[in-house]
Amino acid sequence: MITEKREKLSLKMSFFSGLLFAITEFIFAIYSHSQSSLTDAVYDTAELVFIALLLFLTPLFHRPVSEKHPFGYFQIETVFIIVKGIMMLSVTLGVSAEVLHSTLSGGNPVDSALVSIFQCILGIASIIIFVTMKKLNRNLSSPTIKAELLGWKLDIAYSLGMSFAFFLSLYLEKTPLAFLAPYFDQIIAVIIMALILPESIKILLRAIRDIFLFSPDKELIEEIKGLCNPIMEQYRFVPVFYDITKTGRHLWVAIYFQIEMGSLAVHDLSEALKATNRTVNEKFHNCTCELILEP
């Protein structure tokens, strides 16, 4: 219950902060005619839709597994991450078309000093929100919160990067690259989209892999083996096969093993099961381990 409250508090903080940012960016984009600021505002608005839905669904993610729902409701989170990935890709394509049209129409001169100051203020505010959310969610394993923290981290990089870039553009007219001045705003918008697109695709592909119950990354599998193998050796169990599945924020580990002795002591099996669950949960927080004897 405490974990659920912390998660909802973080999502509310992210939502209302993002709402304030989006409104401010839209107003500034209209005032300054900056397409890079408009691009940032559109992304923030798309993110708000996702957070608003998650605020209503967060209680489901904390419901226990049952016979009717053996994997709990963790896959609902995965579905919404897929929706978010598709939504972000759609927004990127739509904004790209608008930027291309503006570029072909002769560019879009803006007040670089004004944009630089505005983005610097947004960057500083994003740092404060990121640090606050980071402290609030210490030791909390949630794909949703991790995605939100990553989003704020990217906002920091984009805002401060844009601020620095527009500051440098003040001196562009004094260089041989002066002909780029009318297109600088579009160039920054394209850079933002180029940086966001790979991350959006990565999140989408990871969620698709989770929803089809594919094995996680090889690095994660090796890490889990490194945690469990010493425990298995301690009880003279010989691991034969690891069946590892990730559903949303939960990790399911089934270790198929054989025994060196002619019989299996129930006490050893029970202690080994407790030890593997304790060890893996110290690292991944939301994990269920099973030990299955191979004939």
C-alpha cells in the first residue's frame, strides 16, 4: 500500500508539472513562433495523456496474482507502454511533416536570446522535479516511474541543450553559416525528434517483447544466474534450464534442476527456494522464483 501511494504521488507530481510545462510551452511557442518549443510542448501533451490513464490504473498493478489472473494485472502496464510508444511515434511523424513544410517555406526566424532564456528556465525547473521524484522513489521498482524519470532526464538534456544552442546561434550571423539563421529553429526541432525517436522505439520494442513473454536481455539472464547458481550449488542442486519471463514490472524465474543425490530433502528444497527468492528480490524487488525438479 505504501508503494502504491508513493507511485501515485510521483505520477501526480509528474502530471501536474508536465501540465504546467505544456501550457507554458504552448503560450511561449505562440508568442515566439518557435517550432522547437512547439515540438517540446506537443511531446509533453502526449505524455500527459499517458500519465492521466496510468493514475487510474496504478491500483491494478498492485493486485496479487490469482487463479483467474496467474500473471496478475502487470500486462496492462505493458499494453499502455506500447500505446505510449505508438503515440510518441505518431506525434514525431506529424511534427516532422510540419517542420518540413516550414523549412520548404523559407524557414522561421525567432528571437534566439528569448528562446535561450526560456529553455534555460525550463531546464532548471526540470532538474528540481527530477531530483524530487528520484528521492521519492528510492528502492521502488516500477517501469512506469522509470519511464517518467527517463522522460524528465531527457527534458533536462533537451531544455539545457536548446538553451545553449540558441545562445550560440546569436553569433551565427557573424559567421559564414549566417544563411542557416532562418532555419536554426527547425534544425533544433529535428535534433529533438532524432534524439527522442530511438528511445521511443526502444521502449516500444521492449514492451512488445514483454507482452509476448519473450526472454529478457541476455545481460539480465546472466545476472539472475549469477545470483541463483551459488545458492543452487550450496544445496547440491544442478541447474539445467532457466525459464525467465518479464511481465510489466514483475519478473518470473523458474529454475529447472537435477540433484546429485538419490533423493531430495523437502527441507533443502524449501530453504533453497526461500534463499533464491530473498536474494533475487533484494536486487529486483518484484520477482517470483520457483524451483522445479527435472526427472
